[in-house]
Amino acid sequence: MRIDVDLFDKCDGFTRARDLQAHGMYPYFLPISGSEGTEVEIEGRRLVMAGSNNYLGLTHHPHVVESARRALETFGTSCTGSRFLNGTLELHEVLERRLAKFLGREAALCFSTGFQTNLGVIASLCGREDVIFCDRENHASIFDGARLSFAEVRKFRHGDMEDLERQLRRVSESGPRGKLIIVDGVFSMMGDIADLPSIVRLAREYGARVLVDEAHSTGVLGKNGRGAVEHCGVEADVDLVLGTFSKSFASLGGFVAGTERVIHYIKHHARSLIFSASIPPSAAAAALAALDVMETEPELRVRVMATAHYVRSQLTEIGLRVTHADTPIVPVLVGDQDRLFAYWKTLFEFGLFTNPVTAPAVPAGGDLIRSSYMATHSRAQCDRALDIFERAARTVGLLESATPADCPGAATGT
């Protein structure tokens, strides 16, 4: 007798999200009804936005908005096809040339999203005979791209250069194979910067190529905003850099930059490029305008870093546990999932939008509130956020001197 398994049975067994919804503690897919960048409106309530990747605050910059509007009027709402066929505009090619020049690379190629960029680049360059070395805290799109490539994937402990070297040595001793080391320039949850000088040294020693995903660092790090590779002084030693337009570029899409011959190869082999509709005209124009601003208003980089440094130092003074990487990402470490959701709910009720992050986005027990800051945050908004962080922490017992505060609807960690 044949016994069939219903593919959808797993859906009935997934109850965690509905349990959180029933307790009024579900923190995801919150519909924002209005935004001014640093503040948002949700269900008629106004909150300080400390959970956005809009690091330079360009989503409402007049030049960016006007450029998107003009492209919309000129080209319409969509290209209705892939770059490979009817979906390439002159605007896309102008953007690619400008990106290559900005990054100091021979060529660049734009994809429809940052996620698709990693899928297409990694899967087109690596095959069954190759080995990919991934930091365990790399973005999910990097791991998905590695899986699609069918290459052997070796994960090394986060930031552990000795572990990376051990694995490189083992692979090298087994015979000649193509090797690619992939890391985030800035890791998206903890905000720490990859040890790129050590990585490029090991790559040279063991004959590996290096790919750095600069999603959270382009426009922010480096003297000219070229990301972690510029910040660490290793631009000439990194083979490929990737990025996204959905953060500092205030748009949607992604890019890869490197030598012309490699970009040409990716352009003709990356399935996520060839079989996806191209970046809409308005999004391409917005990214190009954001690049204009990055090049002409360097003070924005200074401002966002100063803002994050101020918030980080004040959170430390309050007594909360934060990481000390010098980036716009400032995580508050909680370490327990129930308390994490209680803290997020209390922050939200007090008027602060943040992001609760739990496994698998961070290791088990590494639960944290991910906060991030913009060049356009005012000191008054930062002080308001700090006050909320402290009052909410006392409410849920994150501080030793915690005393319950009056918080309508505050969660209790159930």
C-alpha cells in the first residue's frame, strides 16, 4: 500500500509566527503608510525610523527623486524584458560606466536586485570542480549563489583567518582547483568589517580569487565611498566587488564590478541576469542620481558615521550591550528570543522602529535588535531614540536597575 506525504503538511506545523501574532508581538511585514526617511507612519502612529538601510538618506533627496520622475516620464514604468533582449536602455549602460569609473574598475554590470547579483555572479563563475570559501555569517544570497553553482562550499568560522587558512591549505594539498573566497565587506547584522588585508594575503598565498559584497559599505566606507575594500586599502588585491542599489543608492537593483573580460563572461552566462526583467527606468535613474550625490556631497558619509558613533557610545553609557564596529549598523545584543520580541514590541510602542533579528539570520543565542542610522537623522531624533532604548530596556529587564515603565500594550516576553 502506497503512503503519500502531503507536501503542504509542513505549513500546518509552522505555528511560531501565528503565536506571535496572537500575542501582539509579531514584528515583520509591518505596512508603512507614510515615510519622510528618518520618520515613518504606521497605523496612524509616527515613529523614528532606526531600522532602515537608507544610510545616506537619499530616498528623499531632491536630485534623486527628480531624476526618477524624469525617467518615468521618458521611458514609462518598465522595460518589460531582460537586459539580454529588449530590456537594455542607454540609461543602464551609462550607470554601468559611471559605476566602473567610481569604483576604479574596468567594467560593471547591473542586475535587477542585489540578491540576483550574487546568484548570477557566483553560479556563472564557479562549477563542480571549484571550491568556494564562505564566512559563516555571509548574506543568504551568497550561500544560495554558491549552492546554485554546484561548487564545493567550505564555510569558515566568522572572521577566523586561521580557520580560513586551514581550509585553503587542505584544498590546495588535494590538487589544483579553482578557488574563490567570498565575504561581506560589512556584515549586515553585527555591522563588523571583514578582515580584508588578511583575506587578500591568504588568497595570494593559496592562489584564490576574492569577491567582496559591498552591499552595506558602498557609499559609506572609504575616503571616496568605495566601500570596505577602499577602507582597508586592498582595492588592487580584490578581484570582484558586488553591491546593491537598495541601500545607500536609494533605489533597487545590484551590480558587480571587475575586469572587462570577467564582466563580459558573467554578462553572457548569469542566468539571473539573462532570464530576469531589467531594472525599471526610474530605479536606474535614481541609482545614477544617488551616485552623483555620493561624489559631490562627501559630507554625508562623515555625518552618518558621526551619528552612528554618537548613538553607539550613548547606548554603551546606558549599559546596553552593543558591538563597536565603526559602521552605521548598531546592534543591541539581547541573546534570548522571547525577550528580544518583548524588547522590540516595547520599543515600537514607545515610538521607535527597529529590526528584531533571531536565528537563522544570527547564530542561536545571538538574538539582537538591529538599529541603523542615516546621514539625515537629527540629534534630536537620536536623543529620542536613545531615551526609548533606555526606557524600553528597563521595562523588559535588560538593565540591572530595571524598573517597569508605563508602556501601554508593552509585551512581557510570553
